[in-house]
Amino acid sequence: MALRFLVVVPAFNEASSIEEVVRRVTSHADVCIVDDASTDGTGDRVADMPRTFVIRHEHNTHIAEAIRDGFRYAIKAGYDFCITMDAGLSHDPNALPSFMEHTDADLVIGYRSQHENVPWHRRALSRSASIVMNMAMARTPIPGMGPGLKDCTSGYRMYSRVAFEMLVRAPMRARTFDFHIESLAFAYRAGLRIAEVPIVYRFSNSSLRWAIVWEALRTWGTLWTRDLRVQQPGAGAAPGSSPQRRTAKDAGAGAAPGSSPQRRTAGNT
């Protein structure tokens, strides 16, 4: 049976770009638009388009719950993988096949190997965040140590069913863009397999504010001490147990140039 992919796009007042996003995404996969209480008719513009499901929020929940609502829909609808991406075309839908090649991984991160129109301070912020996130995930004070991931804050990602089911159950605290670092930390501490693929990032608009940066710093600070294990569903699950690892192919099988799978053993938290 063919694997089923769902692209989850959280959107707030993206009427100017959402139709193009959906047209381009649906040439590769089904799409779930999570309209996070937009006031410009974002959801209405794509509600009748093929291969498209729209979730409407009455109140703005921010990116974290918008993405997790997309995951909940994916679970109910029986999808195998979820890919999250931006609604403003910062992420190129034509890159979707490069993610879909990595069905042996539980989390595939699109690392920003090329940038277009990205301010220098945004690039510096992303680079610094990746350095300190690698340190926090491995709980090491030494820069350059840890899993060695190139881009810890990119929102262009693919999650396996094991991963997105775990994140729906997880006691997450993130509300905004810190979702990307907290979800990565949950996956890493659970021993799930992580890979990266190169992408082009095009800067369009940004809702990043210093308050959001501060929230991300607070979330990062908690990763050093928090127990991020997630309880298994069903009877008999031990409190705090980690999700079962999927059977995966060898790291090199089907890997696209520039990808870098990372494997850890479950329980090494």
C-alpha cells in the first residue's frame, strides 16, 4: 500500500499567497490548511480546492496548536507522514519530493543551505540557535557537541506517524515558533531517527518579534532539565515511557545528496 503524505500549513491572514501554496502543494500531496482565526478570508479561498481540507479556529492559537491540530486530523484520516511548511511561500513546495524520499526517518528537517533576501541578523539568529540547541539536546556545555544538526529552527519538516502521534500526546509548553525547538527536543530525546535535507529559504514576511525570541529562549532553557519522555497510549504503559522506534532502513538507503541522518538509541535521554 502506498504511503500517504499530508502537508500541514498553519495560516493566519495569508489570503494573498494561500491559493498558490495549495495549487503547488497538491501536485505532490494532500494539504490541510489550519486557518488560525484569519480575518482576511484565508480559509475561504481554498476551501473548495481539490485535495484540500481546512480546519478553522475561532480564536488565534498560534503556530504550535495550529500544527498539532493538523497532526490530529492526520491521525484520524490515516496519514503516514506530515510535512509542515510556511503559508507565505518562504518554503518552496517543489522541494516536497526531497522530503518524501526519506521515509526511513521519523523527522526530516529542511536545513536552509541557500537564502534569498534574508536579513543578516535573521541568519545570525538561526545559526546561533542551532548551536545552542545542539548543546541543550545533548545536555553538554561544549559548543560543537551534540547531534550536529545544521538547522534546529527550520519549520519545513516531515514527521513520521510515530513522531506526530508522540507530539500530539506530549506535554508541550510552546505556543509560537519555539514549537520547532521543543518538538525537535522531544524527538531527539525519544531516540527517533532524524535526517536533514537542503532547502532554499526565501524571506517574504516575518511575524518574528523580540517577545517570540524571549519565549524561545525560555523554552530552550527548560530543555536542560526537563524529562521529555512521552507516555505510551493504551493500557500497561509505564509513566514517562518513550515511544517505540520504527523499523528503519540503513541510513544511506535512498538518501539524497546533502542529507545527514542521525540515529540514537531509545532510552539515551
